[in-house]
Amino acid sequence: MTAMAERAIPGSGGRVRRVLGFGEAVLHQPALEVTSFGEPLERLVEDLFATMYAYRGVGLAAGQIGVGQRVFVYDCPDDHDRRHIGHVVNPRLVSTGGVLMRGPEGCLSLPGREAGTPRWDEAVVEGVDVTGAPVRVEGSGFFARCLQHECDHLDGVVFTDRLGKLRRKRALRGSGWAA
């Protein structure tokens, strides 16, 4: 049993790291595939959970703490108040569907900013866990939004990239970043 599997609460053995702000280069570049599994990857996942909880988020991608690897964690409810907790290594957004909804979306890398962002209300992500075992995560509603948001991060896309010019300008107003 790995050290991560022995912990009952994700992130309880992790270290809180600084969340990078909008504009940091790693946030706007595609992340690299994870090729090495073991303790360093387990520590990264634990740190991601610890950081996500410390910053009161529902999802966090490795790039947001300055690590350019394809990994994200989540602790997010869906629209039926079911809580989903987990992580995905080398995730691929394999399908989206349902209804395209414009809903409020924010980001830990752009604190205090929120904008109506279009997302599908169903999403399926496939990848592996920290041991390399296959993982398939299906989400609906708010959880589907979270899955799409985190996959975007790993592709170098932030939610403001999905906004029209006016909404993007409003979301970035006062942040020090040009729309």
C-alpha cells in the first residue's frame, strides 16, 4: 500500500504551495505527459489536494502550482449535491454533451474574478491514477464544468480564453492584465 493510499483524507500529508496568478507562463502552456510514477507523483497529488483545500477551491491543476505536468485533483459537488473527490493523471476530455450552459466560473489563479463561461453540462475524462491504473470520471452539472476547467488548464487554457471579448475585458478589469 502506498503512503497516499494509507491517508484517509486527501491532502493531509501534503504541503500547501503558492497558487500562481494569471499571466504566469506555465498557466498558458500545454502540460507534459506524466511518464514517471511513484513517490514524487504521489507527493505532487497530496500537495495539490492540500493547496486546493487551503485556497478553498473545488479543483486544481498542477500548472497552477508551477508544475507543468498533466495532473489535476478535485473535490467538487455536482448539481445533485453529490460530492466527487479524486485525481487524474494524464487526463483526456473524451466527451462532452448535454446542454451548453453559460454559468458563473472563477479560478484560483484569478482570485475574485468570475464570469459567465460556456461549458457542457456533461463531461467524461479518462486517464490514470498515481499508480498508473486506468481512471474514468463522468460528471454532470457543476462537476462537469470543473472537469472541463481543469482539463483546459492542462492544455494551457484559462477560463477567460473561453469568453467573448467584452466578458473577457470585464473579467480582467483591474487585474493588471489586458483583455
